[in-house]
Amino acid sequence: MTTSILYGRPPLVFDPPGAATQTSPLIPGSTALESLADGSVETAMVYAPPGVLERRYALAQALRALQVGGRLDVMAAKDKGGSRLKKELEAFGLEVGETAKAHHRRCLVIKTGSETGLDAAIAAGAMQAVEGLEAWSQPGVFAWDRIDAGSAQLAAHMPALKGAGADLGCGYGALATVVLRSEAVTSLRLIDLDRRAVDAARKNVEDARASFEWADVRTLEAAGDLDFIVSNPPFHDGGSEDRRLGQAFIKKAAEMLKKGGGLWLVGNRHLPYEADLNAAFKRVTPAGDGGGYKLFEATK
């Protein structure tokens, strides 16, 4: 039996348990919450995600895994779902104790065994074939139920690529699908921080040239042996804008490429990537600008 589980990284002010089993899909190497047996957990702490379907799914999965009499301790920033936590837990038929601290709401519940609506919340937040997208995805994955406009622009502007490459921050595999239309591509590494994205990409990209990695791009080992990289890098961390993410992707792409290798990158127009591109690459060419996005081709 797993004694204690943790989902996400709550602020230290909430005293997260040090010995708990981590279950967040955004922390590579963690245990999948879905894989825990019903009633196998004594206590659970969940740092609730901001998306409604994703949050209700995580709460329902944690409650499913808890034993009757087990305690669920859940918190979220007030403006990122915290103000809705109490109502959402009450909708599962739970009695909720609520406190406020450090701009967060915190709710404590005890599992009674008579909860309602868990199966429906799990079904709504699970991996699913998205109608109109012709792809598998899951709430919580970036642009989970649509084709991201930035990725679409990059797909429309980049040429047929060749050789060995990588898709940094691959999401559910939309960009990779386009890259692999080129028969000259010999291999493509799909890499994402989100396990759900990697699992979806695995289902969407059925191509022997593709390989899949659940990893933090920022800490990847770089051999400097790739011919090309495509990327629509993230610029949010935990719901807050963090420009350093894209800057780290640019630096890592330069490390992973061989001399003469190329990076095809899309970013929101307001993000200042030019200086980082010019510092890391020999030649940087704007490759398109429109719809709030800018595209770059950078050669090492």
C-alpha cells in the first residue's frame, strides 16, 4: 500500500510531505495517479491544476485511490481555481473544511465511500479522441482540444526537413505529424515535460522513425548530432508567464544541433527571443510574422 501521495509542488508554506509518492504528470519519473489501485492510499495532497476538467479529474483520481477514512488535502491559488475548490468537492458529496492562506484556498476532506460523480469527472478528464481534431489528447495538455495557431503557422512555413531531428515540447504530436510527411526525415525525437502529451503523441504518431521521451528539455543531455529541431516552446510555468522557458529551449536546441543544423521556431510576437537566437546561432532569419506570432529559421 502507498501510504501518502503528492500531486504537484505546493508552496512550502503548506508543508508538503517529504516522503510522499509524487504523481504529477508534469514531473518526469513520477508515478501515474491513474495506476494506483482503488483504496490503496492513506493520505493525499493535491496542488490542484487551474483547468476545470483537469482539476476535477485529478481530485476524482485522488479520491478513487484513497481508502475510506483517508484524508485529501487540496489547495490552489484563489485566481487559479482555488475559489471553486470547495464547491467542486461538495459536488462529489463531501463535507469540506476550508481555510485561506498565502493567496490560496485549502480544503480538507475525509473519504466516506459514498462519493458521487467520480467516474464522470474521470471520464471527462481522461485521454480521449477529440472530435474534429482527429487526434488523441487530454485536458491539461497544451492546446489539448485544438490545433494551436502558432504550431499551424510553423507547419505552413517550414520546408520539407531531412535527416535526424527533434520536436522540443511536442505536445500531442501535431507538428511532428507534419515533419514526418517528409520521407527525407530519418528519425524524430518527440520530447515533452507532460506525460499525458507524450502518451497522446505515442497514439497519434504511428511512425517507426518517431521516438518518445518524457523529459524536461532544459536538462536534456545534448550530443550536438541533430540535423534539425522544430519547436513551439512553452512560455507559461504553473499558469504564470516565464520567458526563460523559451530562452532555455533556444539554448538547448543550439547544443543539440550539429554545425549547419537548423532550428525552426515559433513564438508569440511579444516574446523577446531575437537576442537569444543571435547569441546561440550563426545565422537567424525571420521566416514569417502574422496572427500574433513570429517564426524564425536559425542555423548553427
